Amino acid sequence: MLEDTMIHGGWPRWPGPARIEHDTPIVPHAVASAVWEEAGAWLGEELPREWRARLMERAEAVYTSNARVRRRLRSPGNGGRDWLWTFTRHWLAALLWHHRPDLHARLPDSFNVGHPLPPKQTALERQIAATDIRIDRFVYQLYGLTEEEIQIVEGESKTP
């Protein structure tokens, strides 16, 4: 069972109808579900299903109580949608920190401030990347390249 007090003074349950959907083209349930699925897939763990509802309730509560949030979500273009995605990730990070610190510790720090999760490399992709680096180093050694020449080859030259 999730607690109502978490961070930022608690998460009040929003009992009313979905106002965000009524006022904007944004669907908070879809955003909450997508963020919940993204994090669960990235972590390789099924997160509690009730967290999707808590994320949606949080969005509705903040939208209802904060005029600045309402302005942001009503803004033209994708700005409002993107803002809601960012804060939904942040709120999910708070749920994980509070209820599953073991999973929260596995997330990149950038998720805490709403950034998307980076793609995960498979073991094979990591092995290929490491092999590429070893081959490059072998070729550099074979041709006797200096560190400056290696930087030029790798596009890291500091000269204009």
C-alpha cells in the first residue's frame, strides 16, 4: 500500500474527474503508463501497477493546485506534453527511492530530474564496443601513431 506522504509535502489523492484531459490534448494515464513501462523494462523488473494510478493522480493534483503548471500544460505545441513526461519520470524516481531503494540505486541520476533513460547495451553490444576499441588501439600501435595523431584520427583534435 502506498503512503500519501512522500516528498514535497505529500501526494494528495485526486478524487475529481481528469481535468488535464478535459483542458488539453494530453492524456496523463498514457504518460504515466509509458513512464512506468519504460522504467520497468529498463530495470528488468515489474513495478507495482498501482504506481501508474499514483502518477496520474499526482499530475492531476499538481495541475489543479498550481496555476503555473496549468499554463505549462496548456502551452502550444509539445511543450506541455514534454513537461508532463519529465515530471512523471521525476515522480516515479521518488516512488522508487521511497519504496524500492534497491531499484532506485540502479537508475542513472539523470532520471531523478526527469531525463529519459539511456538505451541499455546488451552484453553482445558491450563486447563489440570493447573489441572495436582493442582493434583501434592495435592498428594505432601497428602504425606507430602518437597520441596527437590518434586524437586527429578519432576526431578529437584540439587544433582549429
